[in-house]
Amino acid sequence: MDNTVYRGSCLCGGVKLSLAAGPLAVALCHCQHCQKQSGSAFSAAMIVPAAAVEIDGTLSEFIDTSDSGQAVSRRFCGVCGSPVQTASAATDAQGITVIKAGLMDLPSMPAPQMQIYCDRAVSWMPDLPGTARFDRMPPAAESPSKE
């Protein structure tokens, strides 16, 4: 974990965020829920200590359901629709949260170290060098919910 302060915002600028600590991990998630939520082939996510996150602005929320049946809170800007944060009882219990990496002001967007739910990746997605690939969640991250 680094000591860089990461800053970012949603598309309209109504939600601003800062991270007082660098990410514990950065992952690309290829699950269908993340594909639909992001409107893309995957979602780029930063796993960060929840206590390091400061969000200024009003978030809307959609309660999704993980593969395990657990509730997953997907928070987004209610004005422009930019996805901002994903949380669950499992992430809360671990003191972490998931922030969408695309919100970060460039060049502070960190590179991913892993890809998850690769068994659901679109067929044309090339292998990204330097990332660990997992068909589902990595064994060390097995928990009642997914990102």
C-alpha cells in the first residue's frame, strides 16, 4: 500500500472522492453484473481500506445480489450515473470497500494486479500481461459476496 492521496470524481463532478491510502489491490472484474453496471466488458475496481475513503456528494444505491445470494450495495451518482462504490456485509466486516478505478484523476489510476470472473470474460478480451487470472474469486478473497 502506498501513501499517495488519490482523488477523483464522477462524470458530472457532483460526487468527489479522495483516498487517503493507496489501494490494497486493483482488479478487473469480468462478471456479468459488473459488465452491466459498467456498460463495458469489465469493471476496474480498487479495493481500499474503508476508513481511507472520503466521499463528498450524494450517492444513489442499487441493491444487487452476489453469486452466493448476499446483498451487494452498488452506489452511484444519481445525476450522471457514474458507478462509485461497491460494498457488502463481507467487505464491511473486513474494513474494506471497492471504489471504481475509472473515477480517479489520471495519471493516478493504478494498474490492475488481477482479473476475476475470467470464466465470464467476453471472448475477444485479450490476456492482460502482468495480471493474475482467476475463473472466479481468488482463493484468499473467498467470502460470501463478490465485487
